[in-house]
Amino acid sequence: MLSDIKHTVVPLPWQSEHWQQLHDRINQDILPHALLLRGVQGTGKGQFALAFGQRLLCSNPVGNVACGKCKSCLLIKAGSHPDFKIVEPESKGKAIKIDQIRDVVDFGSKRAQFGGYRVVIIAPAEAMNVNASNALLKSLEEPGAKTIMLLVSHQVSGILATIKSRCQSLDFPLPSHQQSVQWLNTVVSDPEKANLLMSVAGGAPLRALDMEQQEWLADRQNIIRSWVGVLSGRSNPVVVAEQWAKYPLSDLLTWLQAWQIDLGKVVSGADASVLNQDLMASFKEMAIICSHNKVFDFYNYLLELGSMASSSTNPNPQLLLEQMLIRWAGTK
Ligand SMILES: [Zn+2]
């Protein structure tokens, strides 16, 4: 959660172009009142929004970033700046409710207490339910003076068209693999590990860092062993579903989809193009008992589950995992 970050942040190396563009607009006093920061999850859009909000409110920016020392910066770090607001779901995967947006509308109708900008970050914007979205429209139509709304989204299809049309969009594509590995290596200090994490995270550097911090690489080995076990009949799907229920469903499904693509390559004899090379032994084992058709049918099924999991506000993860694993254990 962005509101958990209690320090001054800076933009990431691959965001320098956007950062510079926005600063040019500050200097020309043509900053839009609403920006939609969009792109795949894990590239640091939220961090960018936070860094930009801190910069806008900082009274003494140093080299275009917040100083971290002035009164504004200290208040933001303490989570109590009166002109700065972060709106997020109460817990991950939940909706942003209308009461939270009413606070934003109220906030927008007041004058800045420090006499400068006022900043609202809504992340992820697609988490707003319909009522909340409609309530926000009013603020977007009649923005207060020097009020900047930063909407962060990795699923813009979930945002009302009327909201999108009132925002200027900033696209955040995945950085290059080389740039990501270089950055990640400054944190993990192990080029080989940084490289592997980036592959596992599908090219999204902050997701890779998150996995590292949660020691997901070790869990990943356990997960694929269970995945092979269920297919070969050694593991009970219901027991495995119970063990997997502790993982974020969207992450699990993303991994399984990537593994299914790799398994398809091994079944077709294209071992060299497998992305998760460190899991080759598991793919080989599954390729012996898995037909080409099953691999691709199941891949499509996983895509369906992925969109189901992201569209429903409250799927029952364990039940969904049980159904999936029972199906995986079925016909070869
Ligand atoms: Zn400052």
C-alpha cells in the first residue's frame, strides 16, 4: 500500500522522461488537474505518483525531487499533510468506496492550507465501485484551484469512460530487461538472482522486488513441485488448494500461465526458448504425461480464471483453486 511508505521517494530510472515532462509543465504552469498513470502492474506507477505528489508539496525541492526535510515533506512522511491525500482500498483486492471519494470531494472544495498545490492519489483507480466513480466525476468536472489528482491504474478497462476522458494519460511501459536487472541488482547485489527474478516477474521490476522481499523464489519451487505432483497423481488437489490459498491469487495465476507457456515449448521440443530455465526438470517431467492439447486447453482455462479473479470483487480463492487443481489432475 502506498500509504505505508513513510519516506521521501524519487522516480525510478526508467521514469526520467515522464518526470522531466511534468516538471516542464510545472514551470510553465500548465499542469493538468487530473492525470491517469497507466500500465502493467509492477513498473512503479504508484511510486512515481507518490514522488510527484511529494515534489509538488515540497517547499524546497532539490534537483527536481522533494527535499525530505522541509515541513511539508515531514508532514507527508508522518501521514498528516493537510493538502495531501492517498485513497486506496482498505485491504488489497477490495473496492474503494463512496465514502472515501466523498472525502476527496470535500477535500477538493477547500483551499490549500499551505497555499500551494493540493494532491490526491487514487490507487488503483479501477478499484472504485460505480457509486464512488460517479462521485469522483463531480470533482473532475469542477476541480479546485491547484488541485492535482493522480489516478494510478493497471487495468484501465475497469475505469468509467467519463472519468478517463477527463484525465490526461501517461503510459508506463515495462522498462527494458537490462535496465530492470541493473536497477534490481543495486538492491539484491546478485546479478544472477536479479536476472532470474526479472524473468519470473514477467519483466515488471517492482513485482520482482516484491517477490524477493517475500522470499517467493523458495515458494516457487514448492509450488511447481505441487503442480507436478497433482498432475502425476502424487498430490491431492484439495490439500494443495488449501496450501496455496495463502498466496495472492493473481500472482499464482500469472505464474501458472507463464509455466504453461514454457511447458508447451518443452512438449514441442523448443527447450531453448523456455523462460523459466531453472524449472526445466519439472517441465520435462510434466511433458512426459501431458499432451499438447491439454497444455493449451489448460492455458486458455487459466486465462479465463485470471479475468474472473480480477473482475470479481470477492472470489473464493480456495474454492477456485480446488476446481482448477481437480481439473489439472484430470484427463491427460
Ligand atoms: Zn521538502
